[in-house]
Amino acid sequence: MCFVTGAAGFIGSYCVNELLSQGYQVAGIDMMSLPQSIARAPDVFFQAAISIDSLQNASAKYGLPISIIHCAGSGSVASSF
């Protein structure tokens, strides 16, 4: 299982699609809900803030991931500081 933070976003959704096409199981974590336009939904999706707690909850339920790809962030560079 791979975890992708920001799975509902532009870059995160592309990572999800690519991992799924390569045969990986994917758990997506994002504060936003998945858009209807997403090509392929992850195997599991958590609508939650990205935090140690949300990653621990996902790990407890689905096991430790083989990787975490962090794509979550603010849509504005200025508000990221």
C-alpha cells in the first residue's frame, strides 16, 4: 500500500493514477473530497487533514505503507509561508 497525501489535487491525482496503473494499492489522504473528474479513485480514500494522527490511523487500518508520496499543500505559494 502506498499513501498519497493531497490525492484530490492536481499532482496528487496524477500520482494516484500512475501508481494504480503500475499495480500498486493506493490510500489517498486529503482535506478535500475527491473530484468527480478524477480518472481513477484510490483503493482507499481518507478525507482528513494531513497529520501524524491521520497517517497513524491509516496505518493501523491498512498496515504500514511501502511509501508515502507527499503532494499536499496550499494552492498559493504566498499562503504556504
